[in-house]
Amino acid sequence: MSIETNTNDYANTINKYILLVDDEKDILELYTEYLTSNGLKIIPFSDPMEALNYLHGNLNNCSLVITDYQMDQMSGFDFIKNIRGIDVNFIIKIIVITAYIKNNLLIDKSNNLRIDKIIEKPILLEKLKDEVKMLLLSISFYN
């Protein structure tokens, strides 16, 4: 079976969503359209506070969070700290997309917050899709 088949079967079978957060609306729309066209259920937010409010009521239905690192309302790491405050067993996988990988600071922070993947901008949409599918497959494999 191909990765695409496995991921689509997984996403459709358990009906979980991917929370996508980026304060740049053009980027948010682009990622949402592309990932949705590849069979993934995306819930997009341009405001991290709204995303957290949504997540509080829908925590058990979320398999993955994709967030930008640099946002005006709240940094990606503060956003993830809030997620880990309610997802204390680290069930939800997390991808951070950033143009700001400097030294090992970002990687050091990611270890404390259990970030599964850091992707540097600019990112090819195909690479984003592949990273998402690999994480979804890892969830499917261990469940």
C-alpha cells in the first residue's frame, strides 16, 4: 500500500482533524486548500487564541497541529505550551513551520514541548503533505 492510501484510510476511518494555525491568511488558505485536496480534514485558524478555544472543546478529535512559529497574537511556542497544558499525555502530534531556525535554540525548545517536526520556510507543499502523512501513519501504527 502507498503512503497516500494508508493516510487517507486512517484519516477517514477515525475522522480526526488537523488543526492548522497561521496568522498569514494567504498562507493559511494555501495550506488548507492543498491538504484538503489530498484527503485531509483541516480546521484552519488565523488566530491562535480562537484555535485554542476550539481545541478545548474538541481535543479528542484532533490528531495533529500544524502551527507557524512567528505570529503576532502569540508565538508558536506559547501556543504549543497551551496545547500541552491540556494534552498532558502528548497524544497530539505537532509540526512547527518557521523561517527562524537559529542555532539550536528552536530545537532545544522543541524537545521540552515534544514537537514532532520542525519545517523550515519556504516549504514546498508536497513536502508539507509528506510530513503530515508520515506523522499520521505513525499515529495509525501505534494505535
